Amino acid sequence: MSDDIVRLMEENLLAVFNEHDADARLAVIRRNCAPHVRWSDAEETVVGHDRLHEKAQALLDGPLAGLDFVQAGPVHQVANMGYLNFEVYAPSTTDVLIAGFDVALVEDGVIAQLFTVVTQEPPATP
């Protein structure tokens, strides 16, 4: 198993999507992602460091404000692909609000493509 893929996947989850300091988040994105990284989720595909950072910031300021991402199992990998399950919680709760997984394709030691799939949406509010 490649320690680089494990590190990249874990830092992507915890130091990008759990990081509320914009400068710290952007530094991790620039270190761990290819300049033209492609991140796809159910809503859209964004390309490049700045767009990935902007979308992460918008999520953290919007629907994910105040929530915490937690790694839900080990990083799995095949060749240059990493797979990591995650869960999202509100502070001081044990109820999973959101669950899903990230898949990353790693090229030249950095994430070239990232895919996020949400498998459990938050409950609808009346």
C-alpha cells in the first residue's frame, strides 16, 4: 500500500474539507493536488486549485457550516486509485448526518482527479 495515497486521501478529507482556515486549506490543496485537478460531485465538476478551494469554502460556509468530517474506515487502494469513506456529524452528536466516499486518482504523487459520492443525505427538515 502506498503511504502517499493514504496521506493524500486523509489530508484531503481532514485538512481540506474539515479546515476552516482558508489559507491553511489552500496550502494543502496546492501541495496535494495537481494544478489542473478535477473534482466532481453530483452537482458539478470544478477544475484547478482555486476552483476546488472556492467550492470547499462555499460548502463550509453554507450547507456544511459547523459540521465535522470524520474518516469512516481505512484508505483502500488499487494501483494509483485511493478510496476513503467519510461521515459528517454535527458537533457533540453521534448521529451521522451525511455519509459518502471519495475516490482519488493520483498521478506524479498528487491528486489529479477527485470524485465525491454522497450515499446518505441529511434528513429533510419540515
